[in-house]
Amino acid sequence: MQLTDIELTNWGPFYGTHNIDLSVTETAPVVLFRGENMRGKTSLLRGIIWCLYGEIKEQDGRTALDVARMVNIDAVGGGEIEFGVKLRFSHLGQDFLLDRSATANEARPGRTAISRPKVFLLPAGGQPYAAGQIDDVIGSILSRQISDFFLFDGEMLNRFEERLREERSAAQGFVRTQVERALGLPFLKDLARDVDQVLSDVTSAIEQVLRKTRAHDKLAEEYGRASEELGAIEKNIVDLRERDEKLTIEISDIEGQLAKVEEIKDALRERKSLEREMDSSQAAIDDLREMMAERAENLWWLPIADQLYQEAGDLEARIVVAEKEERERLRSEFRIQTLTEQLSSGVCPTCGQPIAVHNEGELRAELATLTGNLGVGSSELDDLRVRRDKLRKFAAAPSNLQWFHDQEQDLRRERLKNDKRQQTLRQISEQLSGSNVEIDVLERNLIEFKQTKARAVTLLDQLESRRGQAKQEVQRIGTRLAAQPEVNATERRLQATSTEALDVINRSFAAFSMAMRERVEEATSELFRRLSTEKEYTGVSISADYQLAVTDQQHRPLSMISAGANQILTMAFIGALAECSVDEAPMVMDTPFGRLDRGHRNAILEWVSTFDRQVILFVQSGEYESDRDAHLLGTKIGREYSIDRLTPNRSEVRAA
């Protein structure tokens, strides 16, 4: 799918009719819209979405936005007017014109009423589609479910990031859902359900036949009990899913209400950020404590490490002295032996002269002195060495103590940071409670609903496992029923065929799901590496249970990453889903760089410059400046527009 033209009539700040050429080529696929805030960039994106799907959302991305708010104020003030959006686009070589419009009038001051909505879809050279078919046709071109991966703004990126940082089971469920949406896996799930229903109907019919003929009552009763157990489990799953969906709606509703409170929006955002930082910091504290505890188990002697280290040092010094004394003793023994031989033989063993030549008195005096000073032997030295060897393993005490000291320093720093965050949180809570009492109620409800939802997700996982076991038991008994001679051969073949088909579908789904998860992981990892400016991160992993994580140099998942890396991870995940999606569409991004630093913005623009499909970027001057950033897109800019404000209620688009 490629957009070739958009025409706005009294839509948002675009008074009258505005036609904008969006056609591009593969070599220059980028359409750039530059405009400051409140000029109409988001109105253009909403115009595309509304024209395609007939509905739009508030800035929070959760609450439905009344299309009456998109009617140009100046236009509707003049009486009944037509407003709407026309899109011309091509898909698989076929050109289309989609026209969605309605009539608006000012029912009372400040209140716009909408009437006579119309939608028109015309393929080039063909006949218009019936109004009832249009949603299905558009859905087959770009499914509403996965359009978020192609048509998104900065707020949607923020929401994705929030969901990815949620409690583990909720985040895993979110990642799994997004991957399955993008890759069309719900189709296989639906197919499995259909075949499973056929199998259940056939087996039930066989069981009824056997009951009527009174054949194999025991086996039929086993099937009945197993089917009842499976039915009870499935009913519980349905009830839980309904409860989960209601909780999701209630959570979104509360988050939407909180987000609408403009005067405290910044405080809410800061509090959420602080809570995330505290959670991450607490995780780091827990990791540090665990590492310290593990090392402390092996270093039980560390509390007396200074004493042991000192004793080892003292022993080493005493051994040096003792070894010196031992060497002196050995020299004295050798001299005593020499003098004794001289005096006993009367001949000097060195020169062979008679002893009379020498001074015998001096020799005897020397012998007496040496004998008197001779030590007791090496037993003390041996004892010192044994004790030294026993203490040798404690020689690493200083480095271990330094390691513990460093960890304690890190712990103190993290605790201090969390204390400051906690103090700020208390101040924010006081501000929130003082500004609106209902906010506290909403927040308590939000916490309660999220906790309930987390419990429901855990219980659903358990029930899904039990359902799988119960299904296997029902199918096993059903196969035995079908094998009985009283069963019609046609029904037996149908039961066998359905069983085989279901097995093939389930195995295919498992294999396809794993392959597609790995494909999304590879695409996300490659895009993350391209976009990230932090080289200590080497990629992204999506585990078998759909846990999304950034990896380090050793390819290990990290529990803590920087805020910038989190934003880039979100962008990479969405980009990978779009790349791997079963649908193809232009990437339309409204102010996607709001919270990114310049390095990451440059990386995203360089990534966009590699595209050969249509990209539409809406940016403001804080995100993009032609003099500074145009070289990053190079020759990829096919069309460039600026959105200028004429009056508070009117803007115009002009070629840059």
C-alpha cells in the first residue's frame, strides 16, 4: 500500500479544501512535514486514520475521540458544512479512491452535531464497493489491528514503552499479542478452534450412537466425564477472559481519566517515571544483596579477616627470621664439624698441615662459642610453615574486603537515590491529593485492577495448561470410541481426519510461532543495534515465553537499561513488527523523536534513509532542522512540506 494523495476538507485547522501530493519513488520515498506544535501535524495523521477506519482516538490512544472535534471551527460557525478526508492510494498495482465525509452544523454555541456520514471506495476502472463491504476491503489491505505498527505518534510509542515495562506476565502477554497480530497468527488459532469444534461434534455424535445402542457404556461414560471436565475448564477460561477484557477496559478508562487532568499530567508522568526508577533501583539492590550473600557464604571468615590477615603477615615475617636463623645454624654446624675434625685428627682438613701450625687455643675457643650459640633445630620453623600454609587462603582478605566495601558503597548510593525518589513521590502524592480527591480513588482502583489482572493472567496460564491435558484425554477416549465396530465407517474416517488435521495445525502453529518469534527477534535486534548509540548493548532477545530484553556483550538479557535504550527498544520492536508484518503499508510517524537525544534521533533518520518504501514524517523544529539534519536523509526526501499557522483556527500546507 502506498498513499498518493490526501485531500482535507474543513478538517482540523485546515479550513476549506487542501490537496497534498504524497506520491514518491523507491529512490526518494520520504515525505517530510515540518511544523511547530499546534499547527496540524497530528490532525493530518488523524485524517489518514479516520479516512481508513472511520474512528480515531484521543492523544492518550485509549479513549475514542468524537469526530465532531475535528471539524474546523471557523467553517462550522458559518452554518451547515461538509467536512471529510479523501485518500488516493495504490495496492498491488491497483489504484483506489477512499472518500469519508459527513455533514456538520453548530447545534448550539460550542457544540457541533454530525449527520449524514458517508464512505465511498472506488477502485480505478471498476465499480464502487457497497458501503457494507468497505471496512472488510480496507481491512484486507491494512488491518486495523496492526495499523498501529505503521501509523503512530510519540504518544503511542510512550504507551508501548509503558506496556513493555509492566509486570513480567503482563509484558510477556503484550509482546506475544503484538507478535501474533503482526504475523497473522490469530488466523491459525481460529482455524484450530474450528477444526477442534468439528472433532468435538463428530466424537459427541459417535458417543451418542454408542449410548443409544447400549454399547461400550463404560467408555462412553469416561468420555462424558472427560468432556464435562473440559467444558468446565473452558467455561472458566471464557469467564476469566471476559473478566480480563473488562479489567483492560477499566484500566484504560482510569488511565485515560488520569491523563486528562492537565494540571497534574506532568506530576503523574514524573511519578510513573520515579516508580519505574525505584523498581529498577530496587532490583539492582536485590541483585547486589544476593551477590553479597552468595560470596559471604563462602567467605564465612570475613568478619575476622583483618585478624587472620594480620596473623598471616606476622607468621610470614617470623618465617623469614626463622629461615635466616636456620641458615646460620646450618653454617655453625658445618663449622663445628670442621673444627672437631681438626682438633681430633691434629690435621687441618683444608690445607693438610699439622694442627700445631695453627693456634689450637683459638680453635677450641671458637668451637666452644659456636657450640654454646647453636639453636635447637628446625622444628619451630616447620611449625611456623604449617601454620602459614593454613592461613594462606586468607591472603585474599584485602581484595574481598574491598569488593564488599565497593558493593556497600553501591548499595548506599542506590538507597540514597531511592530515599530521594521516595521523598519526591511523597511530595507529588500530596500535590495530587490536594488538587483532586477523586484522583486518589482512581489511582487506588488502578492499582487494584492491575493486581487483579495480574492474578487473572496467572490463573489463565494454569487453566490453559489444564485445558491442554483435558483435551488430550478427551481426544484419547474419542479415538477409542471411534475405533469400536458399531461406529459408522464414514464417521470414523471423519473423526480420524479431524484428529490428524488438528494435530497438524497445532504442530504447524507451534513451529510457525517459534520461527516467526525468532524472525521478529532477529529484526528487532538488528534494528536496535542500528538505532542504539550505547555500544555495551549488543542486541535484543525474545525468549520462548515472550520476554523482551536487551542483551549485553555476553548476549545475556539485562534487567536494567537506560531510559534512552528503553525508547529505542520500543522503536525497534515496532519497526520490526512492521517489517515482519503480513501487511505492507507506508510508515507514518508523528513526532517520534520527542524524548530522544540527538544521537538516537540521528540514528533513526539514518535508518529511515535506508527505506525503499514510503515514509511520512511529521516533525517540529526541536526534532528536525533542515540545515542540521537534512544530510541524514540525503536524497531520500521525495517531498517536503511546511505547515504554517494563518490564524488560531487555520493552517495551510505549502511545499518547502
